[in-house]
Amino acid sequence: MNLLTPSKINYKNRTYHVSTSFLLVIEYFKYINDSDHLSVEERLNLALFSFVKESTKDLKFQEKAELVDKIYSSFIFTQKDKQRADLLKHQKKSFDFEQDMGLIYSAFRQQYDIDLSDPEIFQKLSWKKFNYLLDGLTDETFFRKVTSYRQAKVTDDMSDETKQFLNQMKLLYALDSTSKDGKMSKEELAAVLAPLDMNHKMLKRKELRDAGRI
């Protein structure tokens, strides 16, 4: 498999050679939203330093922003990606690149025998091809099992054992909450209460309510 796809982009009558390996893009997602520690210009400079081989020091602030936006829309989040996101926008998030990288690493090793920690791989595997491979992971991988637990709906027609199992899996493999108020989700509460009898359920609810968790 040819993992390396040379990319070029034209901007202001100049050709830039662009590298969008999956690892660079994942790092980009981390710092591009880090407004607490980095200024907008610092984030733009980091992005261009990561993605573009040529120097961009001669570009003005607005030009840097335009170039980063062009790289993003051309190689990272294309029009097809936007259409897909619109179709799936009401679905609950099933994975996170940073939090689930260990599961993704194991899945790639299991199914494709690709070691994502190999410098030859993570430097050359483009973001586009990485996502093709990610989409192709089968239910035999533990990564897909975990994402299916997160997406599964607990319904009344399920047995008590199945409900308890799914709620426990949802709690065990839940993505870190972005909530600032510390409140538990319905799924988390259900998983905590599932093993308890009625009296202890009431006590646990009171304990969580007093602690501001529900």
C-alpha cells in the first residue's frame, strides 16, 4: 500500500508542498482550539509549521489564516466531510481521536498489521487514508465494540441483564465529559443504579443529589 500521497496547494501565485499525516492533524486539533494558552497567531504559525514545508514568514496575518483555512478545507475537512457531518450531526459522538488512540492503535495492528507508532507510518500515512482505514475497521476490533456500546440504545424490550450490561459498558467506556457543571448523564446514572435494590437506589440518588451530581 502506498501510504504517502504528496499534496500541493496554490496560494497567492505560489505552490506550497503540504504534509497532512494523521498524527500532524490530530496534534493540530489539540492546539488550534487552545485559546487558553496560545494566541490566534501562535496557533496559525504552529499549523503552517506543521503542514507546510516552505517558509511562510513573509505572509501577513490574514494571509496565514486564509492559507490554513484552504489547507483545512482541501485536505482535512472537505466538502464531502461537511455533508457527512450534516447527516450525522444528531448522532451522539462515538469516539475521540485523543482519548481512543490506544484502541485505534490496537485495531490497526489487529486488522491491517499497521503499527501507527512506527515513524515510517505516522510520518507518511495521510489524514485521508488514515480515515479510509478507520472507516474500514470491522466489528471484530475492540475499538468498534466500544463505539457500538456508546451508541447502543437501552430499550424497554431488553432483558434486565442486557440493560445492566450495556449501561455498565457505557459507563466504563464513556468519553470524558465536556460538561462544566459535573452533572451525570442519564446513562451514567442508570449504570450506577442498576446493581442496587430499590432502597439503596433511593439512598444513592439522595447522595448524588446532595453532591450536586444530578
